[in-house]
Amino acid sequence: MGKKSKSDASVESAESIDTQTETAVETNDHPRSNKTETSDRLSTDQIYDIFEAARRPVVTASTIARYLSRNQATITEQLSTLIDSGVIDNITVDDDPVVYYPTSLSEMSTRERIVVFPDRREIVVDNPTQYTRAQLTQFAHLVDTTGERQPVDQHGPQVSEEMVDQDGISITDPEKTTIVEDEDAETDADTRAPRQPQSRGYLYRVRQEDIWQAPFDDLGSLISVIRSALPRRVPGLESWIETQWKRANRFRLFTHDDGYVVLEAASESLMGNIARQKLDEEQLIAPISDTQNWVRDGAEAAIKRTLYEAGYPVIDERELETGEPLAVTLEAELRSYQQDWVNNFLDQRAGVLVGPSGSGKTVTAIGALAAIGGETLILVPSRELASQWRAELIQHTDLNNDQIGEYHGGKKTVQSVTIATYQTAGMDRHRSLFDSREWGLIIYDEVHHIPAAVYRRSADLQTKHRLGLSATPVREDDKETEIFTLVGPPIGTDWSALFEAGYVQEPYVEIQYVPWKDELSQNEWANADGRDRRRLAAENPQKITTTKKLLGMHSDASALVFVEWLDHGEALADALDAPFVSGEMPHYRRDQVFESFRDDEISVLVISRVGDEGIDLPNAELAVVASGLGGSRRQGAQRAGRTMRPTGSAQVYVLATRGTTEEEFAQRQLRHLAEKGIRVTERDVAEEDV
């Protein structure tokens, strides 16, 4: 694709789309993108496609006829019909025949636009449909969202005028994929079209790990989803994806008949040029053949991590220990997707179960425990979660209390199934916990919480079945690689299927940008620095008014109000006449308050970080995030997850003080939800509401 000067681009005739269209049609063999098939009449979508492909607000009848390979007289007649219906209008000009133009640009602005940069493996989407976002989340990573937001008194989905990507490439072809070669991207700042109000764009990037972790059994299924998301095939991108898919199957670990572990490469070249160059005698003892190497005991985790970082995730097919036998019966009927998760885990024998809150990850893990049939160690972040696990095990299995031990600050008993906190398990003096029994299964609940000390112990647990649980396996230090190499690859990452099937209620998520309550509050913030500045933005008094208004709008809903700062929590609790649950509240009192909330004796709770995870409050329908953790993606998803259940409404409002870093933090905090296809809207609280 040749570079055009700015002057060339500005005078380019609408006729030039004929060559572009002809080329596109030659590569277009996906049914969704076939815009040139003849039909009885010219549709509104077709005429909008032509305007946008022309990159001009006017076109001629002959241009349209050539674009659609139809008779010009027929097209002229059909254009008259569209004029009568008010879709387009026409005008006669001096130097051209009659030209046609759309009567309403706003109609065109609501349409999805997609542009692909194959060399950078980036996909930019303006105003994506829910379908497109759900498909993209299965093979791409949401990097950023850009654009303006709506006033709070407007309702409905975001609309956009035109989106321009970071290199000045306009996304103008709805329901088609525009493929842009990187070297042809215009970079002059003055060529960028100004972003119009209410525009919204999404930047996705396809990474190696996205392909390695994609939830598909074969390459064909992955390619099929890619083509359904990108209506035109992108051969360069598909070729790279195929290469990455194959790289994920080039090394494997397996157990030799004589009991030792072997690393096998798919070729002599891979073993010689990759494995034996990246690994040393601490991991490999001696070669067995040109493609196989004897592995040193305990080096499996280091091997998997090293080769993963080199771009070659390892298939782990070793025989794993099942531990001392444990006779346990699952007394719950798993949903179909939960049984699929268990089956996938039994095939992989190690993995991270990634599912939205309310999808039943705990029950699924208990199903895996029963299927393995070995003594099990369950690691959790808090005592509250330990108590909940005990209750779930008693409810859903035939285990009795005497068979379940707890190992944390309050109790230290080891039984066939033992629940321990990460904090206690990570202490050197409690190291014997890992060696006290022949554990057959290690369950890591809220796996993103694994501290460094437990990471190191996990490297020594590679002979055990390992199952991690998380709705948000992301860490702000980008250590997802550690999770997936030491615990296992993801299982069950397709959230959209659960939403569509009605198993989990997809939440309505909205960021509200709140003005300052008064000049005094704003001036105090403006004159502060660092931590105090962030605290003052979080404690903006207007958030109390906005929270009251939101609770009034949903007066029948059981609501959780999340805060970051204790003073802010106490102020909100006083204003709302609601309990404030924080780390300072004794454990027994927390349990009483949570039970009252579950029994509908209390309808509103103000809660600090202690409610971010591991608290089972299934009747929560509304979450107001009044202040957050500086943009933690994990925290944003967890707080939204408190409302995600199979039935009922699910409403999440995130409050950010306008004009402060809270705006960016709120957007970043909800990025994980957007990656999973959940639509996040943004609105301004009107000044007159203050």
C-alpha cells in the first residue's frame, strides 16, 4: 500500500474506491463481509459502507454501481427510494454529475469499525458490538480504551463519530476489516482528525501468551473465531498465530518408564539451539538422544519458566502423585460447564480455573478434589475464606468435620483435607505443612495472592496435582507468567458463554466522574502532594451525595459500598446509617454483620479491602466503588464480581473525582472486565446535581 501525501488524500475521488473494493473482494471469502452480492434493493448498510470506503461525504451513482457491480440505471432508481425514505439526499454540482450524501452522520457514527495492523498484531475497534468484544477477548488482550464520555443524564450505549488510531489511521470501514501495513501509516500530528465528542475506541493486541492460553482444543477452532471477529481474513496475522500455536506444542515433559522425568523437543534443532542453550546442568543431567534430555529432580518448574520466557510453553505430561487415598463423594450436581472444567483439569492435571464470580469455582474445585481422590491441601488468603471452604466441603461432600483441618493463626490442625492461609504457609517455621502428608492435590484459591515464599514452595510441588482459582489472574507486577508456569495454564476462560446461557448475570458497569463538592475541597486537593493528594480525591465529599443518589435509584437492592480509606468509610457509614466493615472490626463481629446482610436484616454495607475477595454475599445486587486501590485491575474485577450471580440484577458504579488521577485509575481498574467482553460505560455527573 503506497503512501499518499496529504494533498493527494484530500482530493482523492470517490471513484478510487473501485480499485480498493475489487482487491478486497478477491480476499473476501467469509460470509459476514460479502458486501458485493446482488440483492433486489440497495440497503442502508450498503450505502453507508460505500460512503465510508470512499472516505468522502459524497459519491456518484456510477461509483456505487461499480462498487456493487450493478447497472447504473438500476442504482439510480434505488437511490431515489433511499432519498424518499430520508436516508440520503442529492445535489447537482457544476463539475460533477449528481452526487449523493447521507442526511444524518449520526446514523453512521454508531456503526462498528475495525482496523488491523498485522505487523504489530494490533486491532483497533471503534464502537464494537458485544459480539465482537466477546470474540476478541478469546485471543487478544485489551491494551487501552480512548475517547470521550457521556453526560450522566444520557442513557444508552456509547456512540462515536470517527476514531483515529495512534498512527493517524482512520477507522472508516464498518463491518469490514481495514488492513493497514505499518510502513504506510501516516505519522504527522497535523493529519490526525480531531476526536469528536462521545467517541470510544478499543485497542487490542495479540500476544504470544494469548494464543498459548486461548480456550480452544485445536487451531481450526481458534482461526474460526478470529475470522468471525474480523470479517475479512488477515493472512499475515493468521500465519503468525499458527506459528505461535505450534510453538506451544514443541516441548513436553513426561515420565520415563524407569521413573525419571524427560524433556523432549519436537526436533533436534529445538533441543540443541533452544533447550540446551537456555538450560544448564542445574536443570538437565544428560542427553538421552538428540531430542531428549534427562531432567534433574525438582527442576521442572525452572525448565517450564525458562522455556516459557523463550517463547516455548511446555506441555506437562508427567505422571503426578495422587497422595494418600481419600474416599470422598461429591454430593452436588455440577453444571455442564463446571463438569467440562473438571474434565479439562483431569486431562491437564494442573491449571488455573478462570471464571467470573458466581460461576461456582469453589464447587468445581471440590468436584476436582473428589475426582482425584487424594489428600488435599487448600491455600487461601484469609481466615474467612478458610471458614467458607470448610462450610462448602461439609455441604457438598460426605466429609465430616474431623476430616477437615485448618492451619492459620487461629487453628493449627492437619487432616486429610487441610485449609491453610497463604500467610501462615509462607512462614519458614511452618514449612513442614507441605511435607506433613503425601498431598495429591494443592488448591490455590485466589491464586493471584500467592506470595513469593509460597511461589518458591510451589516450585517444589511440581509432582502434585495443582489447581488455581481466580476470576482475575492478573497481578499489577505482571507476574501472570509465574502463576501459569508454577501452577498451570488457564481453564474456562470464555465468560461470554456463561453470560449468554444465563448461568451468571452480566453486570451493568458504569464509571461516574464526580465534580468537587465545593471550591474549598478542590483547593485543598490542589495544594496537597503525593499520598494526601490521592486521599483527598478519594474522599471528595460529593461522593457521599452521589452514593446516596445511587442507593435511592436502587432502593430495593442489597448494596455494598467499597472504600479505600478508613476515614472515608466512616464518613460514608455515618451518612448512610450503615455498618462499616474494615480490618479493625473483630472477626466474630464481621461474621455477624455478613450474616445479617445475607439474611436481609441489613440492606447496605460500607466495606474496606476486606470485602474485595473471599466474602460470600450472594444477595448483593448493587456495588458502589467510592474509592479504589490506585487502579488495580484485579480489585476492580473482584468488586464488580460481588454482584455477579446466576439470578437478579447486577449493577456496579465506580466513582472517580473529575480532573484527578482517579479518572485514569478507574478506567484501568475495570480493564480486566472489558477484556472479558463486559461493556463498561462512562458518564459525567452534571454540575447542577452538586
